[in-house]
Amino acid sequence: MNTTKTVSVSSCLRGPSLRLWVPVVIYMGAIFYVSSIPEPPIPVGTDKPLHWLAYLGLAVVVVRALAGGLPRRIGVGLALSAMLITIGYGATDEVHQLFVPGRSGDVYDLMADAGGALAGTIACWAWGIISSSSTDGL
């Protein structure tokens, strides 16, 4: 008998736990900090992959917070909410960079952010399906 249940957005927003949301805030703060560096020391040609990787990670911690831990089976509403939060933060980060000397907001960076957000959300969805202990949260 499978006792796995799908987590909805409304159930996780009733009483979100601090231990789940603190990593999201810290991760967003780290992105904000790096975005505030006028000329970050990154190798040429790695900008988009780094955006993709950073927002993949952000999506994972956002899904974790919304779902109440990982691994969990997640529904479409929760996945879309995580994507909206992650991509929305990416958009605000690109606007933030417009005010940083030597930086610029870039729609292609936002597209890389969205790709990472999608990959991270899909990874969490798949983990919830294949995990034999999807009712246990981390």
C-alpha cells in the first residue's frame, strides 16, 4: 500500500516552518551579493551556465520550502509556484543589476535562470516519484 500524498501549495502556506525558508532567504541573499559585485571574477563564457546552475539550486530550496521538505511528491500547482518564485526572483535580480556599475540586466540571463528553475523543479518532481521514502522530509 502506497501512503505517499501529493503536497499542495495551500497546505504548505498555512504554517511554513522557519527551517525550510531560511535556506531560501540565504540563497537569495547570496545571489543578491554576487549580483552586487561590479565585475565578478568569472571565466569568459561561463555566465549563462552559472546562471542556470544558480537558479537550479534556488528552485530546489524553494520547492523544499513549499513542499515541507524533500523528497516529496509535488503537484503541478506547487511546481508552478516554485517556478514563479524562482523566475520572479531572477527578474528582480536582473533589474537590480541595472543599478550596479559595470553590470547590466539581460533577458538572456533571465532565460538561463528560467532554464535552471525548470531543471531544478523537474529534478525535485522526479526525486519525489522515484524515492521510496517520499513521505520523509529532510
